[in-house]
Amino acid sequence: MRRPANLVYTLDDIPPLHVTAFNAIQHVGLIAINLVYPLLVFHLVDTPLPMVANLLAVGMIVLGAATLLQVMRLGPIGSGFLCPATFSAAYLSPSLLAAKAGGLPLLFGMTLFAGLLEVALSRALHRLRAVFPAELSGVVIFMIGLSGGAAGLRSLLAADAAPVSAAEWQVAAFTLAVMVGLNVWGKGLLRMLCALIGLAAGYAAAAFAGLFGNGQLNGMDNMPWVAAPGFGHLSWSFELVMAVPFAIACVAATMKALGTITVCQRMVDADWVRPDMRSATRGVLADGISTALAGLLNAVGTNTSTPSVGLASATGVASRRVGIVIGLLFLALGLLPKLTTLLALMPRSVMVAALLFSICFILINGVQVMTSRLLDSRKTLVIGLALIAGSSVEIFPVIAAHAGASWRPMIGSSLVFATLVGFTLNLLFRIGVKQTVALTIEPARIDAQQVDDFLRQQGGRWGARPDVIGRASFAANQLVEAVTENCWKSGPLTLQASFDEFNLDVRLSYRGEPLEFPDRRPTDQEIRETDEGMRRLAGFMLRHNADRMRSEAQGDVATVHFHFDH
């Protein structure tokens, strides 16, 4: 890998101690905002404060172990990138369903199930592309944000929620304003730690407004400074009806982990072209093991932290040494009961403000993923109908209330329902998805613009990525020129292009000699003295224009195949 110009420290570099420590603390502060997800679930089922503090301490230890597992590359496990773990919004909606249906034991048992399922999916990532394309991943990410934001707002505004006081509205507005203000107008450290500073400001405002009861603060005073969390609470249960919501959340987490690790690959390699599925598979395997560990030790589901990867890119510090320190810091935080108790006391006004702040970035990330490819009518319908289905469940909860008991876990979650609709439509619309078009080229009137216009117009109709069509257009023009000058004998040339969402194949058929693609450049003597040498030189120069290529001949008709991964 060639180091990008914006990276100060890449994977195997060892930054100075102060740089390592400073960056690790920044990452921990950024990840800390996602503690609102387990807090929201625990508060939903009225978990006692000491239990919440203990569960958060266990969660800190899980995050530390998950981060180390991802960073250190142990055997076939771990991507080896600076890619810390965090509690994930992907599991928020199913976790809320499980907690309502069977309490914390069901939540932890289903989280263990989801982690084991992700371990299995990590071995079949290359087969998931067809059934879970990028635009559907974007729908899932968007619905994660929408369902998470709605869950937070319901804790304030639902009919059965405690009335919201004027002080709570003021604290929520102040907390959100601090986070947004520092993120938009802050510079340097203030901007990078805007979420952590906002949480601290929210706590201070809540204390000033009297939102902490004396009993709560006394509970924190009674906690020791240093102590290991207890594990006497461990319990699990499993219900088949909850398998579908957690399976869908697992697929969402898998796709998100795959995308995050791909960003890491691109960040540290200036010559990056396409995802390396070996490190991606190792990273997703580590992510699945981490979620399984979370369920086993009674924590909520985890996933890779995309904001942390963005922070590494912004600071130019991508050393895995920083990741190791992040993991150790989380392990240390799990041994500080006063801190976890303070987090467990987070007022709902602060929690909702922090949740809405983080949800904004999830929603926009989903929109970006949905629109990362050109959208034809099939993709437009998949996205549109899935979003309508998911949003309807959030707007009209009566839909889930009128569903049968066996359907309620699937229809009761906007994330699950939107994913099911999108997944079903995507499979249905794949019927007849492969399309083939052809262009006849007269060697006497070769027009590079004609070939370029042909491929770009078809690419727009197919919804192909513009960069792939650009590569194919350049390669096709080079191929036509090389064949005409070195191989063609008579008749027109036929340029054929086929596309099936994930593969673009370009074939050029002509009457003449087949074009070879030698590994070795022919010698100058071969080039000067033989026609075969010129053909071999042309083939050698075309080798890097496509992801795969081959040549074949039947009678006097030769065909060159160029394949491009999409």
C-alpha cells in the first residue's frame, strides 16, 4: 500500500506517546455518545440504577475487547485497521422489541443469536451483493436513523411517557445547541470533541435545573472508585418470533461493517481501486464475534464505528497502535463504577438531544449510500416503497397493533418492515435484470466518441456507476484501436455490452487473428520483425484496462472479453 499524502501516521507507524494518547481519548469521547442506545433500552424496562451501571461497565469491557479484536489481527480474525467498536443503532429497534416482549434476558439471548449469525454471514459476503445491493443498504442505514430518532422522541412525547417539564425542554435544547454549535463553528479539538463536550454541558445544565434527584446522586456516592463489574445477573432466553428482526439487524450491521472497513482500506492506500474482501471478511468476522460476546456477557449489540474512521482520516492518524490504546481505555473504564453510574443517571432530555445529534449523520449517510449509484426505475421503486413502508409504521403504530401476533415483530419495527419490503422487491425485480446491447463498428469509420456515447447512455439506463462506465469506455476504445491496427482482416466489428448490476462485460467480435494478453512484454526484436510481436505488445498494454480479460476464436471469428467488477 502506498501512503496517502494526508496521512501522518499509517497502519504500522508508531506515533509519539502523547499523539497516541491524545487521539485515543478523542476516539473514546466520540464513541461515548452511542451509550445512549443501551441506556434507552435499559430505561424502557425500568432497570434499577445499580443494574444499569453494572451493565454499562460490562458494555465498556465488551467494547474494549471488540476493539482489540478488530485491530490486532488474531489468526483469521480482525481487519487490522484502526476501526474501534461502538454500540450500534442497527440493533436499537429490535432490542426495544425484545425488551418489551421478554425483558433483558430475551434481549441478550437474541443479541447472542445475531452475533453468531453475523459470524456465519462473514463467510459468504461475496454472495450477499446480489440480494443486498448498495441502495438497499442505504435504505437500512436511513431506517436505522429514523427508527432511532423516533424511539428517542417517544421517550419524551409518547402518551404513556411522563410529562415533559419546561426545564427538560430547556436542557434538551441547550445540549443539542452546544453539540451542533461546536460541530458547525468549532475548530480543532472543540469540533472533534463536540459530542463529548455537549454531553458534559447537558449534565451540568440538568444539575443546575434540578433534574437529578437526591436519591440518584446518593446512589453514585455509594459506588467505589475502582471495582470489577459483577456477572451474577447473566441470563438469556430465545424466542423464534424475534429471530427475523434480529436477523435483519444483523444483516444491516454486516453491511455497515463491510462499508466501514472498505473506508479504512481506501484511507490508508493511495492506490486503492476496489475492496479487499480478505481483510473485509476478517473484519466482519471480528464484528460478529464481538456482538456474540456482547450477548454472552449481557450487553447490547456492537458494530464498527464509522465516525471514528472519519476522525482518523481527519486527523491523519491511522496507526493501529492508537486502536490498541482505545481498547485498553475502554477496559479501564469498565472498572470505574462511579463513571458508569454517572452515565446511567443521564437525564432523558440529555439522552434525546445526544441521540438526535448522532441520528442526523446516520440519516445523511443513508441518503448518500442510496444515491451512490445511478437509479433506474427498479431501484427507485425498491427505495421508495421500502421507505414508505417503514415510515408508515412509525407514523401509524396502529398498523402493528392490528397485525397478528406472529407478524407483529416484523411489522412492529420500521427498520424490519422496510428491510423486508425492500428485500422482497429487490429479489422480484432481479427477474430479467441482465441486459445486453450491441454496437456495429465499421473499421473505416472508427469514432471514439460513438463508442463513448454508446456505453455512457446504456450505463445511465442501467444505473451503472459512472466510474466503471468511464473505465469501460476507455478500455473499449483502446481495444477497438488495437484490434483494428493489429488483428482485423475483414468485415465490421461488433461491440457488445452486458450488465447485471454487479458485473459489466464488454465483448468485441471481429474477423481476424485473436488478441493475446501476455504476462511479459515482447522483445524489441519480436516487435520489429513479426506481426505476432505487434499483437502481443498491444495485448500486453491492454492487460490493466479491465479487471479480467480473455480472448477466444471460433473459425475466423475472434472475440475479446473484458470484465469489470461493479
